[in-house]
Amino acid sequence: MPHASETEGATSGATLESRGLEPVPDAERTGRVRELFPTWVAANISVLLLTMGAGLIVFNGLNFWQVLFVAAAAPVLSYGIVGLISIAGKRGGAPGMALSRAVFGQRGNLFPGALIWVARWGWETINAVTGAYAVLTVLDLLFGVKSNTALIVVTLLLFVSCTFLVSGLGINALRVCSKWSTYLFGAFSVLVLGYLVANTDWSAVFAKPAGSTAMLVAGVGTIAAGGISWVPSGPDFTRYLPRSASSRGLVGTTVGGAGIVVLPMVLMGAVMAVSTPDLASAQDPVSFIGELLPMWISVPYLLIALIGMLLINSMSMYSAGFTAQTLGIKVPRAAAVSVNAVISLIFGFLLMVVATSFIGSFISFLTLLAVAFSAWIGVFGVDMPTRRTYDAEALMDTTRTSAYWYRGGFAWQAMTAWGVALVAGLLFTKVDWFTGPLASSWIGRNGLGWAATIVVAGVLYAVLPRDRSALAARHGAEMLGSASVSPASGTSATARSFEIDSHRQSRTT
């Protein structure tokens, strides 16, 4: 039955969210689709997009019009997937990695869950480091204070502590912070854009020759990788939406919120790189803003961007707390967040003090991150069309009585597809410290290892034979889900009984 740490109570409308993994009852699903817009705006308020835009010019050799294509296509592709997977959140009312139990089995879900949890350590470390660099740059611009080891530790600790505070408060705090940071960042981004328009040598920008198609496709993958990393977290932010919420509106709002930030930020980075190509390879991915922009713009812009990066890390840690709980860490969600906070603090210090190339480490990490998450996306995405509802009690029941126990706690079809796809994706991948044997193939040269991972996982999961009793149990829960709905769990008691009976029968045959 449910662990106490997984079934925290929730106080509707309170600032502090205490709800853990357990599905949100229908009575508490008062969210609105439009609230997702500032959420995904905030998830992309990062000056790293400027550095990545510069990289498209310097490393990929693209021209302005090719960068424009990349900046428009990447958020549509990646956040389109985020939006589609987020639909599961309104169906099941639970975090993404909790819903994943229904696909992989109670024990099987521990494997992709552990990989995704570890991958988040890197993402949170990158954001913590960028936030610390922003603080250091502001101190240098305003007071002439130069960076040193002690100051690095203090700024990292300050950033991670603020992240822990916001993510620990929960979904309501994230919504409020996202809303106001969206307004402020949008206003100052327009100001920066105006300055660049007036002070850029546009003849040099448009004179740059076009790059290869392979580098264009690889550029889309690089920018899209950031969005791909949010896919398993998508349901975390839609579980408070009513079941009747528009799926089309959900996807559109997700793509729109991300795209309105990604497109101009990547373009601005590309324009900056024409006059300052060194910014694409700088160890410090933030200080160049103080060099390119006047102080009256750069300081407030960096401070607002700092808030954005804090929110990105808060959202990531918010989801990481759920993931930790799905792994059996029996602590409240807010306490689970503290584990990631400590890890990002330690790794952040190593990256700032020991690593020699920030952007190289960042791009390598994004590439591997996309492959790791894509294996889960392929399996979960193919499963979604056949699963219109989720059994709330079965999701929380981690014992053999769960309808999602399957065979020994594993759904072998999902596990097989996930494992094979993960290996296949790595075969096509090349980063600074790892080169797969198929990295020189067309897929590898075009940076499509993550796309191949999704295709392999999805196709393999679709063609593998399914357990007939498990499919019958799922069908029964879907057909009977509207009858005798428990206000506490939003699950049909009749459907729940049908699933358990069918599951027990399958174990005895």
C-alpha cells in the first residue's frame, strides 16, 4: 500500500504544497491551461541560450537565416513533445515519474527513474554554475569585486539555497514567481533587443555564408535538447488541471511559452557572436554580457536572468523531488529536494574551479541528457494513446497487490524497449569524452542520436507482444473509470477491483 512519505496531504490554495506523489483529487484540480504559459517562459529564462546561439555561428558555421530556422524549429519540436506527454498529467493527476509506474511496472520504473534523477544532477549543476557566474559578474560590474574560490563557494551556496527554498514551497510559489519573472524578463529582453538592433553591424551579420545541412540539423538537436530534458517533468505541472482541460490548448501554450523566449534569445546570441566570436567558447558563459552591453542594461538584465535561472533550477528540483520519491526514498518531497541541492552545490564547485571548458562540458551533457530522456519518451509516448486513465491506488501501491506489478514488478516489454533504445542512442552519439561506434554515420553526423533513441524505443515497444490480462485490466479501468469515483483518489473502485482480480489471475496461470 502507499508509503506515508508518498501520500502527504495537500492544502488547496496554500503557499506551501505538501502533496507528494499521490494523484490530485478531481475536486482540487482547479488549474487553468493558460497558467502553463509563464511556467514554460520561466523554464527558458537562461543566458545559456545566448551562448548556445553564439555556438551555432562559431561552431556550427551557420548564417543568420539558418539560425533563425533552428531557433524556430527547436522549441516547436522539443516543447511539442513536452506538451504531448503533459497530457498524461491531466489524465492521471500525478507526477510524470509516478505515472511511469503504470508503463514500466513498480520495480521496472526504478531503472529509468534512477537514470533521469541522476541526469537532473547535471542540469541543476549547470544552472547553479550559470547563476553563480551571473552574481559574480554583477559584483564585478558594480563594485569591481573579482572572483576567487571563497566567493565562488558563497555565490553557489546562495543560489542553491534560494533554489531549494522556492522548489520546496511547491507549485503555487513556482506559479507566482514564474508570472512576475516573465513580465520583467520580457520587458528587459525587448530593451536588449532594441540596443542590439541599433548597435550591430548588420552587413557583417548578413554577409556570413551558409553552413552545411548536417550542421543545421545538428543545431536543431542541440537547442532542442534543453526542451527534451523537460519531457518527463511535463505532467508534474499539469496534474492540477481538470480532466476536461483542452489538450490542444495545453500543447499550444507549452510551445508558445517556450518559443517566445528561445527564438529571440538564440538569435541575440548569434548576432552577438558576429562581433564577439570568443563568447561561444568562454569559460564564463555570463561575463560577456557586461562587455557587450552598457551597465545600465547589463546589470538589471543579469539580475532578472538570475531570477529566471533560479526558477529553472527550482522547477527541476521540484520534479526531482518526485523522482526521488518514486525510487523509494521515504522522505517528504521538500526533503527529497535537498538531496539534489547538495549534489548541485558539490558538482557546481568542481565545474567552476576544476573544469577547463564550460561550454564544451555543457554541450556534451545536453547531448547525453537528450539520449537518456529519449528512451523513456519513446516508450511512455507510445503507451499514452492506449491508456486513457490511470488507477490511482495501483500507482501508489508498490507491493505485489498492485495492478501495475505485472511480472515480478516489471513490464518486460517496456523495459526491453527502453534498454535497447538507450544502447542504440549511445551508439550514434559523440561528445567530448565519449564516441559511439556509429557516430560517423549519417544519423551520428547530424546529431540525431536522441531522435533515433525515441524511434527505436517507440517501435520496439509497439511491436512487442503484450500480456493479455494486463491489457484487459487497463481496458476495464478505462471503461469503468467514470463509475463510483472516489473523491479522495479520483479512481473507480469497480475498475480498481477489476484490475487487481485480472492481475492476480495472470500470476496464477
